Amino acid sequence: MLNRAQLVELRRALGTERVLSVYLDGSASDPATQRSWRVQLDQGVTELRKRLEQSPREERTQFEECVRLLDAALADGNPAARSHAWAAFITADGIRDAQPVFVPVPTLVRWGAGPCLAPYMRALKESRPVVVVVADAREATVYHYRLGNLDLVEAMRAHGVMEPPTHMGNPPRQGFHPGTRGTAGRDATQRTLLQGRDRMLDAVVERVNDAAGSDGWILLGGIKRVVARLAEQLTSVASHRVLELPSLDVHATEAEIAEAARTGASALRDAYDAGRVTEIAERAGAGGLGAVGPANTRQALEQECVRDLFLTHRYRDEHAADAEEAVRAALDQDASVEEVSGHAAELLDRHGSIAADLRFRPAAFAIRTSN
């Protein structure tokens, strides 16, 4: 699956070329409906062929060559069957990219200048790193979760340097009570274990920050007091990206950890997106660095002052051409693009289903702040 940087590069490389963009739905599990993608795809190709009947011969020839290349790629069946979806971008010179996409997308086919990228935006959120830590006082295991796969990053253990307790300067004799004078053996042992634990947690924090980067989600499970200590240290540098999972204990299987990672990352992402949408709406209402609704967001994109673009599935579904134009404009000015879902989408749909965080405010904005 392509990441954001690769999508930007694809957009720049194919911006003026005629491209056949294809998305296939691979989410159907019922054998009776698994072939529906072929029917929908053939219908889409037929409709495009009719639309091109009056187009120049050169364009029609290019289109038919792209269809031939697509049919060759699909000769063995639906390549999306082993993932949620599949996307391909084809020119008359060849298949420029074709890869699985690990979020559901509807089957569709588009023809025109440049690749159709708006449907891909939903998949981008899945490319953000998700780091999971399961820890107790003696051991912490760090995992990386991405696109349904859980991989071990590192298992760390607490190591304490154990020394015999002091007994009035002489070795202890049989039957001698070790706590009569000097350092109590039990207390010394406990301090050593705590020091080993703290060193381990410091190492875990460093490893997690490295694995999560500047935008990855961080999920913590295990013994409550250890998790709380980790959360305290991590939240100082990643306040909105850390979530404690009380249901995830040290005996969890890898399948349970993977499911916790999926649901936990979704909860963090939805909460963060909802906060961002609320913040942008408030800024827009106060005449600040926010734009909400199609008119103001379009104006901000035209003046190239967008830092982050947010849209919903509803907007992409009901305004496909406008959504594609907005996504392309955002990528061209190096803005991030996020298709929000859940509560964040509900909030954004109240403001016209599209919004933008701005680098600077355009010279003149439409009077309406949403539509």
C-alpha cells in the first residue's frame, strides 16, 4: 500500500497523463457476491467507453490499451481477495502502480488526467505506526501493529544488581537476624528491583518513541501501576497519542493484542480527529486559521494556504469530483489529507463535510463559514 509521500510522487509523476484509476472491493466473504466486483468493473468500463465515443482517436486508443493491461492484471481473478481492496493506476505505457489496500473501498473505475486519489485517503490513516507495550515490573514487550499484522519489536527485562546485605561489617552467621543492624536485606532487594524496573521503563520509553515516530499511536497494557508509570513518561511528549488499555493484561495472546491495537488505535484516531475538527470550526467562527464548508475550503485551497485537509466519506460519496479536486490541490501544496470517520465525521458533516486547518488566512473569505 502506498504511503502519503508515494501518493504525492505518483500525483506529480502522472499529473498530466491520462490515467485509468481502478479500485476493487475485496471485502465480500459470501461466495455468491465475491464476483460482483467484476460486474461493477465491466459496467464502469462500458460507461467510460461510451463517454469516449466522441473523443479523439488517440485518447480512445490509449484507453483501450489501459483496459487491455487491466484485463491482463486480472487474469487470475480478483487481486483484492486477499486484502480489503486493491488499487491500480494505469497509463498506455504500462501499470504505474498496483497494490493491495487494507481498508474497504467500493469498486470503481475512473479515466482522466492524473490518478484518482480521493478514495485512497481513507487508507492513509492505516499507514500510521501503532506501537503496543505490554508490561509488568520485570518485563516489557514492545510490538508494532500495521494493517492487521502484529510484529515483535523487542522484549526488555528489568535487571538489578543484587549485593549481599551488610551485617555489621561481617559475613552473616547461621541463625543471625539480617535486619538487626545495617541495611535490611529485604529493603535493599526491593530497592534494587525498583531501580531495575525504572531502568527498563526508561529504555522502553526510548524504544517506543523511536518506533512510533512523531505521529504514531501508542497503546499500553499490563500491570496497572507499571502502565501508569509508562503513560506518565510518554504523555509528556505524545499527549494525544497515548492510550491505556485496562483490558489488555500480561497474559494476552498475540491475537488479543492485535485486536486491542486495532480498536485502541481507532479510538485514539477518532478522538484526535474530533478534537481537530472542533478546533478548526472554532477558529473559523472566530475569524482565525480555520475554514469549514465547501466554499471556504475551496477558497483556501485555491490560495494555497492549507496545512491539513479533512473530509468525510459523505462528501467524497456525494461530491466525488469536488472531493478529488480538493485532494489533489491539498497534495500539490504539501498539505496532509485525512478522511475522518466515527464521531469526527458526525461533527464535520455538520459543517459541510469538509474543512481545513490553515497556514495563513486568505485575504478575503466567503461570508458563510459552512454550507
